[in-house]
Amino acid sequence: MARKKIALIGAGQIGGTLALLAGQKELGDIVLFDIPAAEGTAKGKALDIAQLSPVEGFDARYSGSSDYKDIEGADVVIVTAGVPRKPGMTRDDLVGINAKVIDSVGKGIKQHAPNAFVIVITNPLDAMVGLMQEVTGFAPEKVVGMAGVLDSARFRLFLAEEFNVSVEDVTAFVLGGHGDTMVPLLRYSTVGGISLHDLVDMGWTTKERLEAIVQRTRDGGAEIVAHLKTGSAFYAPAASAIAMAESYLRDKKRVIPCAAKLNGEYGVKGLYIGVPVVIGSKGVERIVEVEFNAEEKAMFDKSVAAVQSLIDATNKIVGR
Ligand code: A3D
């Protein structure tokens, strides 16, 4: 069986880490793509990681390019093209530049990788993945946004630290838009199968401490931007997108939170927003719809409204 092909559009901080992780997991051959001015970065990172492969013991071909022809026939395309946040900026501040970038990248993908499963990481995520699906015209199940895996990983880490248990035994359930309005569902988040509410009753933590952890999760990206000063998180975002790509390429059918296009689920139509989905060889194979209580519904509706206003801003920029 021929190796799969993975195209990474944007060879920056996340792009380089994606290339490394995809190789280490032997997901396929990898093309790092960037604009002509950054072609050297794409080629240099590709060569550097290729030279790491004998040491680490994996087989993958690496190349760098600024020519869309080189992504021809890609099975998976992961998009990080655009600019990241700097201290003091919100994700929404990026829309002016990144909407134009996604518009042009979408056209390139449509022409050269028409059968790809496309994972968008560029912020503001929910608006950019929606734009990508419109520009490519691909089926909604083949275009998905990475945010929930990262947000829930952050939540899982902070919970594991709070309880002094393994991160492996903490599951977390995060819905809604990527950003300040994200909706962590405590009822469905567990430690070793025990819900957080039960853990409060058992005296393992308090409601107040859980609320502080939820807030730290919401601000998880900004906390890292404040430390780095020159850009935003890249290791964990890359690992999160690789988990999605792996579930698609290996038909694992993992149940993970992603930005998916809703078609009436959760009372929303035609909008990308973070929900639990099953990812398998057909792409987004199922959207998992859970019942909300009144408080969760209010948080979700607020998140949907925030995403809608970003989409309106995006549409103005790209003239849709
Ligand atoms: P960075 O290291 O700046 O890399 C972005 C790359 O995109 C650069 O190499 C650019 O040259 C390249 N680029 C710009 N325009 C184009 C174009 N038209 N075609 C191809 N390449 C282009 O940023 P990064 O890797 O740190 O972050 C990339 C994006 O991911 C940013 O928008 C971040 O905000 C976003 N991000 C999202 C999350 C989520 O959880 C959704 C987390 C972290 C970062």
C-alpha cells in the first residue's frame, strides 16, 4: 500500500511541529508548504526533520515548497497559514489578515487536493474553518477545525494536577467556540469514570476550585502568549491536530471535540462550532448531540452568538 500524503499549509511554529509528529507516528509522506518568501523555512525544516528520521527510526519522505502543485493528491491537509496572536491581542483581532489568507489557501487546496480531509487551525478558528469549507466547496464532513481537542487537553491537565492523578485517567468535555465563550461541560468530565460533581461531594475539590480551573482553561492560550511574547502555543495545538488526522487516516473512529458544521444539531444550522464528533475514514462520521441543562444552554447560545459575529466580520473582509 502506498504511503499517505500529508500537506501542511504554513511551515511556521505549528507547521514544523506537525511535520515532526506526523513523521514520528508514520502517518505518511509530508509536504511543508509556505509562501515564496518563507519557502526556505519550509525546505529547511523538511530537511532537518528528514535528517532526524534515522535517529528516531521512522520512514517518511519530507519536502518543502511554495508551489501548490506539490500538494497534489494530498490525503490530509492541515492549515496553519496566517498570523498568530501577540500579547494583548485576542484571537478575533486576527480576522483581518487571516480571512484573506484562508481565502487564497482554500482556492489552492480546492484545485490541487480535491479529495483531502482538511483540518484548519488558523484563528479565529470557528470563522476560518467555515470560510475554508465555503471556499473549497468540500463536503462539510471533510473540513473540520481543531480547537476542542486542545481546550479539553488543557482542562485535563489542570484537573490531573488538581487531583494529583494521571492525565490519562481524566476525560474532559468542552463545547462551543474556541475562545472566551468556550463551554466546559463538568457533568461529562470525569476522573477514572467519576464525574467532577461526585468528586466535589467526595471532598476531592470544591466548586470554587473547579470554577478557577475552568477559567484557566478558557485563558489557556493567553497564558502561553503572555510567556512567549512572540507568538502563541504550538506543541499542544500540533499534537491535537495530529490526533484528528490519525483518527481519519487509521479509521480509528475516535470521539473527540472538533469544530464541525452543524445542520440542525444543538438548534444550530450552517455554522461551525465545537461539538463532540466521531472521526473515521469518511471524515466527520457523526455529530454527538447531548442534552443541555438551562445553564449549559445559555453558555452555548452565548458562544454561538460570538461565533456568528465573527463570521459577519469575516464575510465583510472577503466580500461574501
Ligand atoms: P506562525 O509560526 O507565524 O506560522 C504561520 C505560517 O503561515 C508562517 O510561516 C507564514 O509564512 C505562513 N503563511 C502566511 N500566509 C500564508 C499563505 N497565504 N499561504 C501559506 N502560508 C502562509 O504561526 P503558528 O504556527 O504559531 O500559528 C498558526 C495559526 O494557528 C495562527 O493563526 C494561530 O492563531 C493559530 N492557532 C490556533 C490554535 C487553536 O487552538 C485553534 C492554537 C494555536 C495557534
